[in-house]
Amino acid sequence: MIRFTRNAFGLSAMALSLSLLTACAEGKAPSAQEEETPTPGEVISAEFPGGAAKVMEFIAGEVTYPESAKADGVEGKVFVEFTIAETGAVTNVMVKKPLHPALDSAAIAAAEAMPAWSPAMKDGQPVATTITLPIFFKQ
């Protein structure tokens, strides 16, 4: 599950993003009808290289389950929030919903290791956007 959040960008961009993410997650390419030309003021979401499925693949390969959390028997998800800058760089990574100090640190490290994204676009110009991503830990 990937949840995108934006500050002051409107629901139409979020609806378009969710429909595209759903299509990508189901392995379908969006149809010509679903792929609309953005209207002025509409935001095109930031995109991880390879799409939504690849970001989860990347995180799964990058995250390390800390031994201290395993020993404590802690499982669950850590919500990390980060900004995709106008350049596509991942910045300002922070834990939005903590679980365990070691798991929180592992989630931050995985998010900070992400490569640059394609930035969000508004009126043809790159804009910063905020993303919240759950990172799952299960023994």
C-alpha cells in the first residue's frame, strides 16, 4: 500500500494518481481513456523509477529487520513521510507513525536509500510533494 499525500493540491490529482496506481499495481497499463491530459493547475504525481510496484520491491530489498526488534518480538508497520523535491531527490525523511526505535531507524535508512524519483509536475513545472509510505516488518 502506498499512500500519497499532498499539501493544497486538490482531490482531482489524487483521484487520477490513485487510478493510475491501482492500474499499475494490477499489472495493467492505463487505457487511453484513463490517461487524460492534465488541465491547468492539475498536479501529476511523483513517480518512483519503474512505478508503484518497484518502490515496494526496492524497500523490501533495502530494509533490514534489526535483531533487537526481532528479540523483542516486535512486528508491524512504520509509516515514513518524505518529500520528493523539485529535483526528484528524496528529502526530509521522518517517521510519521513510530513502532520501535530500531525499526523506525531501519525504515528511515531504507527510505533515504531510494534513488531519485520523477518529480510531481504542476503546470509543466516540477513541484515538491510529500509522500507517506508504510514499511512492513514481520518475522
